Amino acid sequence: MVFKLNAVDFEQQEAIKYRPGQRVELKQRPGVVDIIVEYDPMMVPPIALANDPKPRYPEELLLVVTAKRNEWLKPAGRRKVRTFSGEYALAK
């Protein structure tokens, strides 16, 4: 089985992974979280951070994954429901 991965595909995958707004942690400074401002594949190193003047390589960063809260898990608020008599009442 042969896989063809050219430079353009690699750059596109890397650009998606290191997109602006993504939170990252520097491997040199564990616990320090920063935000990617720009990813420019023509720049070496390609990643500019918000609070770090020095551009970084992807190998120097760890992606910070934030778990999104599932909307279906949140408790339901009060809402109007139709009763059997056709009237509307507030659900608890």
C-alpha cells in the first residue's frame, strides 16, 4: 500500500491543526497556555503566538483541547408545554 502525501496536503493539514484561535502550550514552559494568532506556511517557523514575540515550530507546541459542553446534557429550563386540555402551562 502506497500513501502519497505531498507538501501541499501536509501544509493544509498542519494549517487546519494549528488554526488561528487554537490554544496551545509551549513544551519549554509547561502550564503556559497561549493562542495562535497566525499560521503562515511560507514563514519559517510558521506559527505566531499572541503573547510570544518569537515564532514557533509545531514541534515546540502542544495543542490544548477544550471539551465542549454537550447541550443535550444541560438541565432544561422552564418552558411552555401544551396540556391535554389545550392550554399552555410552565414545565418544571
